[in-house]
Amino acid sequence: MELFKTKIAGTGKYHPERIMTNAELSETVDTSDEWIVQRTGIKERRVGSIEKEEFPSGMAERAAKIAIKNAGIEVNDIDLILFSCTLPDMMFPNSASCLQERLGITNKCGALDINAACTGWVYGLTMANSLIQTGIYKNILLCGTEMASQFNNWSDRNTCVLFGDGSGAVVLQRAQDGDSSQILDSILTSDSTKKDSLILPAGGSKRPVRQDVLDEDAQWMSMDGQVVFKNAVKTMSSHCATLLERNNMTIDDVDWFIPHQANLRIIETTGKLLKCPEEKVIINVELYANTSSASIPAALHEAVTDGRIKRGQTVLFAAFGAGLTSGATLLKF
Ligand SMILES: CC(C)(COP(=O)(O)OP(=O)(O)OC[C@H]1O[C@@H](n2cnc3c(N)ncnc32)[C@H](O)[C@@H]1OP(=O)(O)O)[C@@H](O)C(=O)NCCC(=O)NCCS
């Protein structure tokens, strides 16, 4: 069977207007700018507004319009929408269908939400690649969009300083003959033995948000930061090493490394384990904090827009999140 190649044809991003600095956070919880910067590298984050339609489908609409324009296609050229989101607009209809309407897509293309937490966009990239490689679709819109501010417990200093809202989108397209851009390889894993280390147990069918949940103030996420930290560094570095090895490459062949933007210390430790020079690592966590599955596509868009990432260059993505999921992708941009 002939396999087609998949390329990233266009990128886009959106972050809410409202900036919340560490100093502002320290007025409401027992923390400080110094602690947050030293432990995480984060200086500020964006917080979405429902009135400004900065919920997932609204943010994704803004990011997707830029990606579609940059790909040089029309909205009705999209064959499938994949929407990675941890907390969607609503339980149903899915956010991908809401996005189809917001973009004015009238071709009735498929629309699917994916939830692999912060790794969701990398999972979506692998799914989309397979659907394009096998010739089923030609243009897939893949968004990673998160409104973490809605599940952030703003009175828990252990977690609330870490997250922010935002969206990143790409159009994945069947590459033409002779095109140097293509997705080369990817790895997806999940270690469910550690699933309780990053969890939002209420709000689903097993424990709907009713009065008992509110009485216990149990409607928020909770996290064992050190378990997540160690697992993140271990899985991201080993997945990247495996991808490089099985594609007969070394880190010297990689032009840019875009890890999930969760925490500067995780990014730096992973980079060191991979022996990746600092100047090849794309970092914007200081400005947006951890925007979950939006972080890699948004950072990609920034680096493409400012001219760092160029066509034909080799790029490595690595992500981790609740599950504990993890994944990595190697590609020629
Ligand atoms: C959360 C994280 C920054 C905490 O850093 P750490 O060095 O592990 O810190 P610890 O958990 O050991 O906490 C050290 C102390 O700081 C305190 N602390 C926690 N958050 C704080 C904050 N925002 N401000 C001030 N102090 C804080 C703790 O209460 C603890 O105090 P104690 O020693 O009196 O109990 C770190 O574990 C981490 O980044 N983990 C990964 C998180 C992540 O990326 N999650 C998203 C996954 S997609």
C-alpha cells in the first residue's frame, strides 16, 4: 500500500488578552514571584474570559483561522477537525463540532475531540498523520486548546501558579512529491500506574459535580508535583532518544527541540539528558505558563512566525501529561 507523507502546512495560535503576573497571584495565595520563577521559570500567564469568548472553541477559532490562512487553503478544504482539550466547552456536543460552526465550515467534515491531557496535541498529530498517510484525508485541522483557569484551584498554591490558557493550531496536509516537509516518526505512551498523581476526579460520570463535591471543594485538580516532574523528564528524554536512534539520527541532526512548556526546570533537565544545546530549545513558558495541549503548537507558531524554524529543518516535539501520558514526534518542518 502506498503511504503518503504528511506536512505541517500552516500554524496559528491565540492567547487570551488578560495577563496575570506572579505578583498579582501572590496577593491572593501564599506565594511569591521569586519562588515561582525559581521553581518553574514562569513569570506570567493568560486567563481567558467567557464574555470575550475565550473558552476552548472561541480561542481555537482564532488560532485555526491563522493556521488555515497560513496553509493557503479555504475552510471547506478541511476534511477533519481534531480538537485536543482537557476541559471542553461542554460535555457535548464536542468542541470540534462547535469549532466547525464557528469557522463556517459547511462541508460536514468529521469533528472529534481528543483528551490525552497535556500530551493531547502530540497524540492528535500521530492520529492525523496516519489518516493522511493512508490517503483517507488531505487536510486535517488539529487544535490544542485549553482553558485551565476553569479547573485551576485558585487557592491552591501547589497548582494554581503553574497553568495558563491558550490555543495552538496547525493544518496537516498531504505533502506533494519532492516536498521536503514530512512527519518522520512518533511515539505515544501512557503509564496508568501513576494516573492518580495528576487528577481531576470530579465532573465526569463517576463523580458528577453535585452538592457533596462542592461541600468538599473537590471540583479541582490535584497533583503530586515531584512524581509528575520525574516522570516527565524520564519519558520525554527517553522517547526523544528512541526516535533519534531508530531514524539513524543524533541530537546534532535536530535543528529545534520543542518540549511541552510546563516548567523551565523540566525543559532544561530534559534538554541536558538529550545533550541538546540550549540555543536549539524553543521556550516561552515564562510568558504563558503551562497551557497544556496548546503549549507545543503555540510555541511552534511563534518560532515559525519569527523566522527561527524554517522549511525543511528537523524539529523534535516531546510532551507529557495526566495519564500519565507521554509522546514525542520527529519531523521535517
Ligand atoms: C510543582 C513544582 C514546581 C514544585 O516544586 P518542588 O521543588 O517539587 O517543590 P515541593 O513540592 O518540594 O515543595 C517545596 C515547598 O514549596 C511549597 N510550595 C509549593 N508551591 C508553592 C508556591 N506556589 N509558592 C510558595 N511555596 C510553594 C510547598 O508547600 C513545600 O513547602 P514545605 O516544604 O513547607 O512542605 C514541581 O514539583 C514541578 O514542577 N512538578 C511538575 C508539575 C507539572 O509540570 N505539572 C503539569 C504536568 S502537565
